[in-house]
Amino acid sequence: MNYTAILETLKKYDFSFFGAVIAIFFIGVINLYSATQASDQLSHSNLFKIQLFYFFISLAIALTVSFVQTKNYFRYGYFIYGVNVFLLILVLTLGKIGMGAQRWLVLGPISFQPSEFMKISIVLALGRWFTKSDPHLVLGFRELIIPAIITFIPMVLIVLQPDLGTGVLIGLIFFMIAFYRRLRWKIIVMLGIISLIGGSVMYQYGLKEYQRKRIITFINPDSDAKGSGYNAIQSKIAIGSGEFLGKGYKKSTQASLQYLPENHTDFIFSIFNEEHGFFGSLVLISLYIVLFYRFIWLAQSVTKIYDSILAIGLMSIFFWHTFINMGMVMGLMPIVGVPLPLLSYGGTSLLTFMICCGVATSISNSRNFF
Amino acid sequence: MFGEEDIVKSHKSRADVITNIILVSFAIILARLWYLQIYMGEAYRRYSLENSLRKETVMAPRGMIFSRNNELMVHNVPRFDVIVVPQYLKTPKETIEMLAQRIEIPAAEIFQKLNRAKREQASYIPVVIKKNLSRKEVALIETENSYMPGVSVSTFITREYTDEYIGSHMLGYISKLDKQGKKKVKEYDEFQYIGVAGIEKVFDKHLKGDNGFEFVEVDALGRKRRYLKSDLLLDDIQNRPAVPGLNIRLTIDRDLQLAAYEALEGKVGSVVALDVTNGEILAIISRPSYNPSIFSRQLTSDYWSILSKDENEPLYDRAIQDHYPPGSTFKTITALAALEEGIVDENTEVRCNGFFQLGRKIFHCWKKHGHGAVNIYKAIRESCDVYFYKIGTKIDIDVLAKYGKMLGFGNKTGISLPRETRGLIPTKDWKLKKNAVPWQLGETLLTAIGQSYVLATPLQLTVAYAAIANNGRLVKPVLIKEIFSNAGDIIQKGNIEISKEKIFSDKTIKIVKDGLFQVANNPTGTAWWYRGKGINMSGKTGTSQVVRFSSDKIFNKCEDNEYKLRHHAVFAAYAPSDNPKIAVGVVVEHGCHGSSSAAPVATAIISKYLDKYYPELREKYLKEDSKMLAAHWSRKKAQAAEEAKKHDEE
């Protein structure tokens, strides 16, 4: 490629996804610095550097992904899904124990959570299935059987780890894709009822004690302030005490005094709110909305239905994470351990979101080249 | 075939719905944020401050207690304990092993303590692992505090009583307020110490001070971070410094306390010594005793149960909380009454044959074969029962009671110590009310020699003899010289009360005082052999019956009886006789004889007192004493020589 070709490519290249994601990430890493610096655990003070390191690796991978032709996603969709399900089974049999659950798989120096990648795999697999079925059809019960099975297998494997949050997320991603793919309203109502019943059965028989406690806590956080309700209350205090403009950067008392457990992962949004207040959140949420809107815009501006479904699916990964995480830290939902995209510390989840971004960029680019 | 693009476009309505879902979702999030941060923001800001700011009580140092000569008797000493808060133990095994190494207690033992606590209390309540840490241990734990989450050193202030067992009844002790106790005394903080006996109790309000509080920034593991300056806090969150308790200077003399304590060594009993001129208590001792320091050092309940099981009742202040029949020491009061009422005078003589008959009843004199002709001096000096029986037949019990009460018997002296008992002076009304039986004349006879129903505390006895020493001016016993702040400001002074009126005529007082002088200074006096050298003491011995013996046993040697049945030994005295300064009352339980058992306690205190405050008098009296003794021996020699001469002549 000569110079003009590169320039041409850059002109056509859609930077909007990476732009928004990088903006959010840098807000995130600055916030992470504050959340971990105050900690007196030495191992925490270097976390922002590690996060930056993960970021550059993820960016490199995501940029590479952005040059993948979209037909390859379609071609390898089931394969990637299959490999990922296999990895999930491996996790259950020989995964590393961490935080009371088996989530990690260790391959030499790298350890990662296959359940994170499953979010993308499920989008690829479902997209492929819904493309194959009659495009004009309004989805009824019969058309949902296979995609339900596709969703159900990894979901069960993930819930068994146990990782309720990610399991629920997989289900929600499926729901969002099915909805976009014109799921009948009747089915939507029925699915709602089924998930309610299924949920309560799960609550009785499928949940571990700590998960059940979290749900009770969500309903009444003050019931056991130093026990399972602790996180919920401390998080609300952190957020509320931020008031309109926040306490200021690195002025969080809740984080620096370790009131918030996991303040660098699931509860990062609490610290952000404590330090930057309502105004800071308004800016951050606006950035997220811009990003999501860009995905939806993409879904309607592509020519292939598969690409359209992928865009919605990828958006739903971002959206559900954002919504559930924000909802749980501010006491709107039970605490289920879902990270906030690009803000929470964690290599695998960062890579997942960056790959989403890469895939979205490649779809966008495919409208102009290839 | 339809164009794929059309298929995509056909999903537009669903894309719009999804856009709306997203917008609504974030509207909910923002509404919630608005609620938390704007509507509830101020409340949460407060929460977050209170969260990280722990209100810590700053214990007010309890006031100190000094002797009359400003020697420290009670003060506060810091103590360090290592505690573990089970809830904050993140890695119990590692942390406990680390701790075990530093305080040299096996880890297994620590786990045992923690497990026991786990069963009994919530996990946020600290468990004390080791008490009284050395400075080195404190340093070892504090420096590695961050590696042992859940472990910390807590500082306690313990109350130290310099003389430990000596005078503990008067000083009292303190105890931690439990939750129930807190309900009763509202102005106290929970877990604050409160005085439960002695001076500590009566002057608790002065001694305790006011606890302050301080806001300390802590993390969720309860570890202190840094202290905040008051001005950084919200307006309504302010630190308050502790106000130290006031100090007390007692009238007590430590040397006399020690002398009294030692004089009672091996005995069960009590002694009170007071300054007759102003009522200041110089010494007040009850034995057996306890160590009040232990109450604030150890598990109070353990020590408590040991003490309360002891059959000699060491917790009991015998000087004020117990009363005894005063025995012959009460004869002085009977003599005063009879003289004042004109029933007898210095010339009245009574013949003592060793017993007195009233109707068909025989009243024995302690001297089996009698005293012969007895006047008031001899009656007091040799403690002749028959003389006082005779008075008993002539004096109305209510009149006798009136004089007893005038001298303070039958009423609380008002000493600033808790649970003082009143003793008892019987009257006709009293008996009628109590037993619904009228007073018997025989009972007046017994009352006249200090038996029957009369009961007096050692303190009352001392106060009465002080009044006699004072020529009939009653003094109120006081313990407090002054109460003063740390800055040295005197907040309160001890109230000295001396009655202006003399309660007896000078003539009466003179006769009784002469009698009392002879008790110790005439070779026939009951306390002659126990008068102590060179103290110029006047006094009266007494023996109070614990049980009434049948007439065949009444002259048995007291020491042959079972310990619990032996008489109590009583002695009351003042010195110097010509210008009294100090009065002393002694009761030795089951001591048998007032002279041999109780008098030496009094003389020990008086000797010490004169040595310390009037050495020149002491020297003078010592000389007089040896002169008196020499005269006595030469008289004895002359007598013996005369008898030998008579014998030879025969």
C-alpha cells in the first residue's frame, strides 16, 4: 500500500467507536488511579498501570479485529461459540478458584475468564442463526427453540461457576437480539413470565447462600449493614455523599478508607460519583449514550442483516453491563458482580469491550471498503 | 429475492424501541442519581462522615486521692491489652500465628479464646487476648499493625491503690458500668468506671470527671487513620476534650493507717482513730481486707467471688458497717449519766461480792470473788459490774438512752462513707414496738454494762470517747480535708463541726476522765499492763459477749471456747490525758480481752501519732512513764519487804 492508499483507508476508517471508548476508558483509568491509590494495600496502588497495560494490548487486538472482514464473523460464528462452550466446561472441571467461584482458566502466564468472551460468542452464534431463518418472519415460539438452546447451554455453565451476573447478562443479550429480530410481543410477555417463574425456582434451588443473601440485601439493605448489605449501603453512601459536584478528585473518603470493598472493580462507579458528583455522572453517561446510539445507528445503516444483528448484539453487551452495574451500585438491583464497561478494573472484561468495539468498527468500515 | 437492505430497514421500528429503552434506562439511572445525590445528598454526606469518623470516647482521668500529708494514695496507671475483632480478621490463620509469636501465647490458645467468644458474642465485639502487655510487645504489634488486620492494642487506665490492702474499705474501689448499671445512672457513659464503695463511691461525682469525645477517622477495618482537626469537620460535629476528675485530699494519715493495719495483723476487727479537736479521721482500718487495685485490673467477677466466699467477709467495713455490744466501754456512758442525774457521786460506795441479786436473778461480776468496796473511780478503773448494776437499778433506761444518744450512739455519725450502720440504743418504746413485751429492769442492768441490746460501731465508740476527751464537746467525724482541681483550685473544704455546748458538767467530765486515766495508769487498772509506754493514755477496756454462757461456764477461760463463741475485745481511748489530741476505738472480733487483745492496737497508733506530731511530748511522757513504773516497783518492793518483815515477826 502506498501513502495515498493509507490516507484513503484512514479517511474511510470509522474512528467514532474507538474515539468514544478511549474517552470513556481514560476517564476510567484516571478514576481507577484515585480509587486504588488511596488504598494502603501495596498491591492495589499499581493496578492503574496494569490496567493501562491491558488497555494497550486490548487496543492492539481490537484494531486488528477491526480489519477482519465481516463475512468471517458469520463463517466462524458457530465455531467460536463451540470453542467457548468447551472452555466453559474446562473452567468447571479445572478452573482456578477465585472469590469463591470457578471463573478463571490459566494457560501458562495468561489467566482469563471464558465467560467474558462468551458474551461476544453468543452474539456471533445468535446472529448467524437469526440470519438463516426466514428474514421476513416475525419470530414465534418455534423459531426460538434453537436460539434458546444456544443461549441456555453457556448460561447454565456460567451460572454453575457460579456467576449469576454473567449468566443473566447472556440471557439479556439473547433477549435484546430476539427483540430486535422482531420477536412477537406475545412471546415477549410469555418470556417475561417464564423468567419470573424460572427466577424464583432458581432462587430456591439454584442459588448459593451468598447469592440469596445479596437478593435479600437488595430488598432491605439495612437488615444486615455489616454483613451482606454492607456493600449496598456503603455504595449508596459513597454516591449520595458526592452531591452535585462531588468531593473532588482523590477526595473520596469511602474509597480511601476502604469502606467499599472491591472499589476498583464492581463499585468503581460509586467512587466516581463520590468524587465527581451528579455532574460528573451526567458527562459520563452522555458518553455512554453517544456510544450506544452509534451502535444503533450502525445497525440501521448496514446492508446485511447479520451485521445489523451483530451491531445490536454488541451494543446490548455494553448496555446491559452499564445499566446493571449502575443500577446495582445505586441500589436499584441486587449486587450481582457485573463490571462497568471500561471503568472497572479487569483485563478480560476490558479486552471483551475493546473487541466489541473492534468488531463494530469493522462492520462500519465494511460499508466503505472490502 | 428481497434486497437485504430492505430487511435491515424493516427492523427500524424495533431499533427505535431499543433506542427508547436505552434512553428510559438512563433516565431511571439519572433520576436515581438525582435522588441520591441531590435530594438525599446532604444526608449521605453526613453518613459518609460518620462512617469514616468514629466517635471515640476520651476517658476523663479520674481524680486522685491524697493523704493529709499529700502522699498519693489512689491514682491512675495506663495498661495495654491486645484485642482481636473477629469480624475484621481477614486471614485468621496467618494473623493469629503472627500475633502468637509476638505475645508468646500459643496460637491454639488464642483460637480457643476466639471460638469461645464466637459462641457468646457478636463478631464485631473485641476479644481481649492478652492483658498488661509489656512496652516491647506493644511496639511489636503496633509496628506491624497493617499486616495483622483485626488485631489492635487498646489502652486502658487502671486505678492503682498505693497501699493496696491498707485502708481499702475507706477508699473503696471502682467497677465498670454494665449496661444495666448505665440505665440506673444516666449521666455516665457506658463502660465508664463508677465508684462502688468507700470514698470512690461517695465522691464519685467529683472524682469521675467528664468524658470527652473525639472523632477519629477509621477505615472499614476499624483501623485509625489520622486525627481530624475540629475545624475541618462539619459545624455540628465537634470534638470535646475530657474534663479530668477532681482530686481529694483526705484527713487520713498514711503512717497511722499502716500502724493500725499492722497492729491488727492476724486479727479480725477494726480500728478508728480521730483527731478529737476537729473530728478528722486519722486512720480507719478494717481487717481482713482486699486489694482494690485488682478490681480494675482483673476480671472483677473472679476476685469478687473469692472475696464473697471468704467467711471472714473481707469486703465488709467493720469500722462502720458492723456493730457490736460495746461491753464495758459503755460503762463510761452509764457513769456519765448517773453522775449527771445525781444517782451517784464521787463518794458513793457499793460493795461488790462478785454478784448482784435482783429478785431471783443473779447478775455476775466478771471478778468471781468481787471487788470489795467500790467507788466510781474504782468502778471505772477495775470495771466493776456490780457498781453499774446498782446504777442500773436506779436509772431509767430512757434516761440512759438519752445520754447514749447525746454521745452519738444509735445514730449515724454522718461520716462520708457508704452503708454506715446506726447501731442501737434500746428504749422502752423501742422494745415494746419490736417485741411487744415491756422493758424489764434486768435489761437496764445489762444495758448499764454495755450488754443486752446496745450496739455500737467502732466509729461511734471512738466519736463518743472523743467527745469525752473534748470535755463533752461532740465532733462530727470527717474524712475530707479538701477537694481540688488539677489546677490547684480548692473546690470544697471538709466541714468541721464541733458542738459549742458541752453536754456534761465539768465536774462529771473530770470524775469520768480521772477514772479513765486510772484504767491505764493505776496498777490495778484493767489496761495497766497494756497502757503502752509514754503515751499518757486514758481509756476503757471492754469485752462483749457473743453468746450468753450458762453460769457454770461463765468463768471459763475465754480462750478455751470455740473461736466463734469467744468474746469480742473492745477498747476505746484517747491521749494525751491532760490535753487530748487523738481518740481511738478498737474492736477485735473474738479477741477475748479488751486489754490484751484490743488495747495494744490503740497504743500502737497513739505512739505512732505522738512520735510523728508531738515528739517532745512523747519524750516527756516516756520519762514520766519510767518514773511512774519505778515508783510502782519500789512500792511493790516496800510492800514485799513489809510483808516479809511481818512474816518474820510472826
